[in-house]
Amino acid sequence: MDSRAASGGMARRTFLTASLSGIAAVALSSCTWPPPEPTPTRAATPSPIPGVPKPTAMERSRWADDPFARGAFSFDAVGSTPELREALGEPVSDRLVFAGEACSTDAPGTLQGARDSGLRAAAHVMRPGSPGERVAVIGAGVAGLTAARELLDAGYEVIVLEARDRIGGRVDTVEDPSGDGTAEFGAMFIGDDAGLELALTAAGVDVRPTPDSTLVRTLDGTAVEPSDAGWQAIAAAQAWAQGSSEDVSLATALATSGVLPLPDEPAADGTTPADWLRHSLASGVEPATGALPTTVSAQRFDAARAEASVAFVTGALSDWLTSLAEPLEVVLSSAVVRIAYDDERVGLRFDSGESLSADRAVVTVPLGVLQTDTIAFEPALPLLHQRAVATLGMGVVDTVRMRFDEAFWRSPAPATARPGDEPAEPPVFLSTVGGVPAVGLWIDVGVASGTGEPVLVGLIAAEQARRLEQVSDREFREAVLPGLAPFATAAG
Ligand SMILES: Cc1cc2nc3c(=O)[nH]c(=O)nc-3n(C[C@H](O)[C@H](O)[C@H](O)COP(=O)(O)OP(=O)(O)OC[C@H]3O[C@@H](n4cnc5c(N)ncnc54)[C@H](O)[C@@H]3O)c2cc1C
């Protein structure tokens, strides 16, 4: 069995998985691109949903709507290159340095990438700078606090300026309103990075290895052995695209490379290769990017990165950020609206009208914010920086956390178990094949954390996430809960 297909682009990127949009589903079933417009609502089955109880508590994120994020993380849109990410992190006039996950070439879109970029930015400041200089760090997320701590420890006078009334940025740890511990509404898994793990351990943040255990069910609740037909089709389309001088979207590559149409002959379990392509897009490509296949670069999408091993953060990620921030001067609720720079100084203006001057500045606001006109740069940024901001994509992934009276979805044995196998614990990841649910992947938090609590986190990506951010909680539940029906009426 292909673990990537089994896990749906699992491992490190599992956390990012969300549903395949109606757009892609329609397109792939008809094997044509571009697809027709999506229908406005996609509740798969009418409410009330057979066997699916109402959650006793529900909380959700709205990252696209968040003015200080404008999305979840960056992705390689058509035309993106690692050189553009690299260029974004290059100093401007030796006075301004950009950092943040979007500047990472090795691990964009992750905690690791954000941390690495913060370390790199601090090194960029220190090269021309001298201890004692005043450095303004804009943004108190992972990148900003990492850079600020490096600079403080090296003897710089550092001030961190944060628009929100809290630190952490896209690390959003809250007291679990319906339970005992804490809940993460941003990052919740870590990849295979010793530096990050050490940093978390030093801050007392525990992680727990995540078994690559996924249960895939068809819409009627039958557990099925995942097929790698979808990933094979994507790999073939990418190979075709990589042979061309001009980048295209994954959707275009699939449509024009000759990969489609996939055979429509159902296997013994009733699934077809086209079903598995939908599944791979929904649980691999969209979660890894927060974007539709129509915008993702066919040359750059990195399926291999989706396979790195993961650990689930069982502690509170905010403890790490708090420990980083402890000795720092952090000014909250101060949104920077203007950054003026020359060869000598950097001047900042805030939304309050106040201003501040520093020798140098590290700018860590998310790519999504840079893509708006929230912050005016004077003079305008160099063309390469502008090109990077315009070309890289900002994806959207939202989380919904639902607590139930009991874990009705928990299955005694994953589909991947062979006869006679006794799995140690139930699967962490749940997904369906053959349908278009709003949530492409559910994470059983009770299993991932080892607490056993009846809590699921669902991940919603791309246009689906943007749309559902705008609806009421009742409409949201109606759109999302039908996706759990196969786990409530499970067969096998
Ligand atoms: C739903 C979701 C799930 C994720 N899951 C994972 C995961 O499991 N594992 C993983 O490794 N990564 C995950 N990520 C990605 C990870 O959270 C980010 O890559 C990382 O936190 C980004 O850190 P950063 O410092 O680059 O940016 P941020 O954390 O966004 O920090 C930037 C800061 O700048 C501030 N700011 C914005 N505008 C202004 C302004 N005008 N003035 C002053 N301050 C401003 C923001 O408020 C913010 O605090 C996830 C992200 C999301 C949203």
C-alpha cells in the first residue's frame, strides 16, 4: 500500500488536509478543465444526518477573514520558484529584512520554516549591524519572536511590534472551552526537524509521534484499502509539466498531459481511479497548499514533502512563544501601516498615528498581509521583492473543533489492517472517498493526543474555507456534519 495515498498526503501535511472543492470534483468526473462554477452549497446529505449526533461544542477558525493573516500559509502558485522565496528574505538597503514562513525554501508554510526564517533574518541584521543598535521586529509570531530573541541575545536593543492583542500569530492556542486542556486553531503538528523539536522541548511543550493511520470509507460507510491511482496520476501530470519551460497549474497539467481520462472501471470495492484522484487532491494537494489545483504550480507542488513524519503537539504551542517573548519588549495592539526606509534608518507609523524610528527592522507579517495594501513601503520595495509577493500564493485552511458525547466514529480496526492484525489504537485520520465532503480530513484528537477524549478536528481548504467562513454556525454544521455520516453508519 502506498502510505501517501493511504494517508491522503498524510504525515506532515495531514494537518492541512481539507476537502476537494466542488470545482475540482466536477472537473475530474467529467475530465475537463476549466470546470464549471461551483454550486453555492454542498451539504452532501440533508440534515438531520442519520447517525451523526450534534456536537456538544464547536469552535472554528477564520484565517482568510483575519486581517493580520489573510490566509493560513503560503503555497507555490503557478510561476513560483524557490528563488522568489529566497529573494523575499533578502535584505533591502541593509535596513529592512523580511522573515516568515513564506521566506523559507526548505519548509514553507510550517513552524519550522517560520523559525528558520527568523534565524536567517537575525543573521542578515547582524552582518552589517552592531550590538547596541535598535531593531524593530514587526510581528510576534514564530519568525518575529525567533529573530527578536537572537538579536536580543546578541546585544541588540529590540522592540517587537504586534498588531494583535496577543502574541503567536498563526499559532493560536486557546483554553479549550469545552474541555480541560488547550486547543490549537493554527499549527498543531510538527515535521521532522531536530531544531524545532529541541526548541519545543526546552519550552516544555510535549509532542507525541503520530502513527500513519488513516481510515478511508466510501459514502455508504464501507472501509476501503486506499489506492495510489490518484497520486500516480498527479505524478504523471507533474512529470509532463516539468518537461515544459513554462509552468502551468496542476489542473491544466492533468487535463492536457494525457493523464485524463482515468479509467472509470470500478474496483471490487466500487471505487474508481477518478475517485482516488479526487481523494488525493482533497487530502494531499489542497491541504498542502490551501488552494485549488487550478492555482497550484504543477512544476513545484512537492508531494514528497507531504510524506515527512509528524508529531502531534500535545502541549500548548503558546508556551513556546511565551518563553521566547519573556525577556523581550513586545508592544501589542500596534498595527504598522507605513514603513519608510533609507540607507540610514527605518521609520514606522502605526494605525494609532504614532511613529517610531529604528536602525533596522525585521518585517514578519504574513504574505497574505503583504499582498494587501495594509502596509505602505516608502520607497516601494525592490522589484524582485514585489514579484515574490505577487507570485507566491497564500492558501486558506480552516480548522473546526467538535466535541461529542462519545466517539461514535472510532473504529476498532483501520482499513489498512490485514486479517489477524491487531492495531494498537484507532486511526488518527479519517477521510471519505467517492464524495465531496466539506471537510476532507478529520483528525481524531483524542487518539492523536492519547487522551481518548471524543473530539474531532476537521480541516477545510481553499474556496470551501473562504465560503464557510461567511456562514452562520448552524449553516456551517449543516455543511460539515454530513461528511461524518459514513463513520456513523460504518460497515466493515
Ligand atoms: C489552520 C492552520 C494550520 C496549520 N498547521 C500547521 C501545522 O500543523 N504544522 C506546521 O508546522 N505549521 C502549520 N501551520 C503554519 C504555521 O502556523 C505558520 O507557518 C507559522 O505559524 C507562521 O509563523 P510566522 O511568524 O511566519 O507568521 P505569523 O505567525 O502569522 O506571524 C506574523 C505576525 O505579524 C502580525 N502582523 C500582521 N500584520 C501586522 C501589522 N500590520 N503590524 C504589526 N504586526 C502585524 C500578525 O498578527 C502575526 O502575529 C498552520 C497554519 C494554519 C493557519
